Amino acid sequence: MSGRTLLGGAIGAAAVVQCAPAISCHAPRVCDLLALRRRLAGDGTVALTFDDGPSPDGTAAVLALLAGHDATATFFLVGEQVRRFPSLAREIVDAGHSIGLHGETHRCELRLTPGMLLDDRERGLEAIHAATGVLPVIHRPPYGAASGPGLALARGQGLETILWSRWGRDWRGAATADSVVRDVTRSGPLDREIVLLHDADHYASHASFEATVGALPGILEPLLGAALE
């Protein structure tokens, strides 16, 4: 075997390690192979999750709707936004919701070296802890695109990587309240689902969170008889 063939094989193997986990958010079998959580264990439970915040407009409206329905959720926060709105991050915790890390920035893990990724995670954790007093133990990579080094690093940091089983595609400019509800519910009743939504438009279409806010009653009301985590 030639040196060029060996080098090509090594590069290909490295690319697989780096990039293959990124499809796990769309491939349940890959998710299972990597032992990543995309659904809940308990029957009848549903976890609503919100990425990209906090945001003065979107997060505040989502918190009000959740309070009105006596529901709790998990917010995956971005460190640079927590630094901008620390009191809002604290409000999430004070309202009884869970928080996780979405990174210091919203850069795709596949574009970061392990050193850059470590720095990003540590800064994000520091920002969240400083604002809320909580040190997250769960993590969701931006875009759901986990890298091999990113997963290894998360486990070394004691962070469980959480993906999702349903999403509202609410980051799109074309999203509406009705389309978000349809996307979340199109596969049937919600049971043991982890639902991905967004409470901010920092990294999405302008004011896209308005579709999320409009959709929440249509998602929450059918769940009032079920357990929300």
C-alpha cells in the first residue's frame, strides 16, 4: 500500500470521527450508537426545550406562556447572550425551569478545533454560572451538529449531550404558528418526546420567535393532561 493511500485513509478516518456524529440529530440509529439522548424514558412525559436565548422579547413571552400553563421547560443558553441579559437568565432559573449549555457562541462544532471548542464551552459555562448560580450538566451543540471531539470533550466535562425527537422548524422566516404546531405534531401524539423550539432570533430569521410564541398554546394545551418536564 502506498504512502499516499495510507495518508488518504488516515484523512478519511479522521473526517469520519470529526463529522459523522453531526448526523445524529437526524438519524436515530446513529444517536443510539453514540448513546445520545433524543427521547425521554418515562411514558407520557414530554420535554419542551428552547435554544439560542436568552432574548428580551422571545424569552420573556415564552416564560409568560409557560407560567400561564403551569409548565416547565429546559432552556439551552448561549453564553454571549447570557452576558448581555444576565437578569433574564436568572429569571429562567427563578421560574423553576432547567438550563443547559448551548455554547459561548453559536458556532458549528465541526468548524472548531478541540482547543477552540474547549475555550467556547468553558466561557459559556462561566457566563451561565455567574448569572444564575447554576452550572449546567446538559449540553446541546449548535445546530445539533455534534463532532467526535465535541462529544468526547462534553463527556470529559461531565456534560450530557441532549438532542431532540421533534422540532418546530421555527427558526425560518417562513415559519408561522400553524406551521410550527404542524411540524411538532405531524408524527402523531407527543409521548416521550424532546421537542426543539427557539426563544430567540439571534442566530435565526428576524423575529422568528414570534411563530414559536404563537404556536406554544397549540402545543401546550393538548399536553395539559400529560407530565411536562
